[in-house]
Amino acid sequence: MNAKKIISYTLLGIIAALIAVVIILSFVTKKLSPAIADVATTQEISSPTEITISKYEDSKEYMYRMQKANASVDENIKNDYELVLKKFNNLGYFTYMQQLFLGLGDFKNEIVYGKTTSISNLHKETNGYLVEFVYSSDQILKDVNGKAYKNEDGNEVKFSKLDIFVDNSNEVSTYKLYLKTYTSDDTSVYYTYNICANVNSLYETCNDFDKGEKMQGKLA
């Protein structure tokens, strides 16, 4: 076999290997946001006692409450409750090729300590929906590796609500999960979880609830 054939076969082998790598990276995914599951695992937060979808309009709040206890006897609430969980858990999945083209390689879905806003203020955000996961017992905050997050004093952090505000966007962007770690809704949020996601699917689900007139009760 002459040198030209050897070089040709080598190049073909390299090209084939590159194509194989591209194909693999086009299917292998990485999640850039945490999950909430019906069954808690070492890497997931347990399912909430209640999920609420709310919007603030004309100085009033409209809310749809889905309580897990009612889901066992009301098929509509059960389906809506599970749908919101599914949409939230599906946030942040990207293939490695998508991460490459979107420039997400350096993104860190990390927990950040620092005073930001309050849960009460989140309920007054406009032009979108607030999705709130409510817990009857405190949940341990876990990092991206599923390990219990510890503050600078070496103590575990516990929270009773997890909130995300979703807007009418169909683009990949960064969002914050707001964690209520104290008893008062007026207490400032000190822990946020940075995620990267396209929230359009979750927004559309909230909007469907809104159009279906499920968001009742005008709250002052």
C-alpha cells in the first residue's frame, strides 16, 4: 500500500471518528437545572404539598392552587399537578452540541447566597407567571451534585418554598429559583439557584390554566 492510500485511509478514519463524536454529542444531554420528583432521591427535592400558579394584574393577584392531597380525589387537579412537575423537571436539558453552539459550556447552575428580593415581591411581578412549590416540612437544599449544601458556617440550609418566575420567552436564558428559608413571606430571599433553560413550555402551561379560567380568587 502506497503512502497516498495510507494517508487517505487515515483521513477517512479521522473524519468518521469526528462524525461519530458529533452524533454522540448530539444525543447525550446534560441538565442545567434541578428536578423535583414524586419520589425523592439523593439528587432530587421531594414532591411539594402544593403547587400554585399566580399572576399579578391591575394590583391584584390571581392564583390557581393544586394541593397534592386533592390530587388523589380530583382527576383534573392530579393531571395539572403532574403536568407542572413534568414541565419543571424537563427544564434545562441540553445536548452537548447545543451547549457548544449556545455557548453554555461555562455555565454553572450554582447556589448563590446573597440578599435579593422577597417572596411577597415575587408575587407582585408582572408580565408572566409565578410558579411556586410549597412544602409542609422543610426541605434540605442540595447542590448540583445532589449533596446537601452547607453555608459558610457549615450548616445545612432548609427551605419551605421554591419559586420561579416565567416570562413569555422562547429563548434559552438564565433564570433564578428563589428559596424561602425563613418563616415570614416578607423576609428577604437569601438563597437563589441559578439555572439555564427555555421556560416557554412551562409558561404556556400556566397560560393554558389562565385561559381555562382556573386562576380564581382575586387577592388584594
